[in-house]
Amino acid sequence: MNLSQQVVADELRLKVTTVRELEEGLNPLGLAPTFIRGYVRSYAKLLQLPEEEILALLPKGVQGKSDSLASNRVKGFSLSKPRKKLDRWLTLFTWLIIFVVLGLTGAWWWENHKAQQQDDAIEVSGQNQIALPGSGSSSPSVPSEGASISLSPSGNAANAPAAAQQAPVQSTPASTPTPAAPTLEQAVAAQVAEAEAAKNQTQGQLAPQTPQDGNDIYLTFSADCWLEVIDDRGKNLYSGLQRKDGKLSLTGQPPYQLKLGAPAGVSITYKGKPVDMSQYKNANRTTRMTLPAN
């Protein structure tokens, strides 16, 4: 047909070297038999020759599926199988990491939730159980500093009705014997004596802990303790660590919010009266408490 190798290559969209090697019976560039048969089929069609007759003239290894091609396919399958297995293991490992992170996050949130609930319960318990001396029914009452009762030299009560109105005094305990019909002078004298005795007794009990600077809160520490005190205005009166045998006095606008790191080692005097800390004797964690305004 007077076709050059360049024209054939252009028609078949192949390289000239590939056409030359096909005509010489060589394997172009080590191609697979499938490609060689395809090129020969296209070449025969271009030359208007019977394709099957031309394919029958090819070597036996090129006519059918060669052993090398089959081995290559088997090899490709064997290589893809480990790759798929590796991908499966990577996927499982990724999901395992995700589950572990989610589990740790959930456990951390649950522990914080329980700790917050315990702190709230301790704070509520502390607010309900804080007791100041003198608030119970069994404690003797002490006349206020503004109220005074004076006696004249003759023994008569001076301004007794006015003093009784300004500073009423609670009745004496049941164990104290009272006259069946005391006179006004005897009643006033007995009340003054009892009030003075109770006041002296209370001052004697509070003497070791009573602050001398007139501040609202006075704290003494028998062990190292971290402390934070905030008044009603939100002002931080103190925040820091107090060492053993330390003392601290504060004042602000009541009520006060206290946070104690080691409440068992703290003694508190509030407005001249000791605070009952017996409930925190065995506490081994941070405690919140409130000192009321009154």
C-alpha cells in the first residue's frame, strides 16, 4: 500500500519505534501480549487484512493469555491484599483512639461533676450548721454595751424602768432560786449580779481568741492552710497560704464567704464569738462556709 512507518504510526497513534519493532517481530518496550495483539489487530485493520489470520501468525506466547501476564495479575492481587489488610488495621486503630478519648473525656467530666456536688453539699451544710455562742436558749444573755443600770448610794434603783426597757434581761436559769416576792431593789441587784457574772465568764472563755484590733474576723492556724475570704461586695479580703501558728484578722462588709483548704487546722472568731468548727475536724478537702451578717 506504499505506506511508510511514519504514516502507519500516525494512523495507529503509536511511536515509529513501536511500529518498527512490531514488523521485526520484537516485543516493543516489553509490552504485555494483550497490547501487542491490540496493536497487530489495528495494523491489520489499517492494511485491510484478515485480523484472525494475522493474529494466528504471532508466537504462541502472544496469541493467548501469557503466563507472565497471569503471574503479574496474581502478583498484583497478592500485593493489594496486604494493603487492604493494613488499611483495615489503621481504621480500627483510629476508631480505638477516638473511643479512648471520648471515654477519658466523659470520666473527667463525671469526676468534676461529683466534686462540684460534694462542694455544694458541704457549703450548704456549713451554712445551716454554723452556730455562734450566745444564740442558743441555754446561754445567758449579756446586756448590750449601750444599756446601763445604775444604783443610787442609798440602794434605790435609779432609772430602773428606763433601763429595763432599753436592755431587757432574760430570766435566770431554772436552777437559780428566786424569792417568792422580791422587791424591786432585790430584783435589779440580782439581775445586775447575774449579768456581770455571765459577762465575766464569757470574756474569760473568749480571752485567748478575742482580737484586739476590732476587726470582724480573727483566725488562728494550728496547721498550714490555704485561705480565701470574700465579703458581700465581692471584694477579696485575703487569698493565700497561712503557716502553722499564724494569726490573721480581717474586716469588710458581711456576710463573708470563706474557702478553707485545711479547715481542721483553723480556729475562727467572728465578731468576738468563736465559730463552731467541730464539724470540720476530720475534713480533708477544701471547705466553703459563710459567716452571716448577724
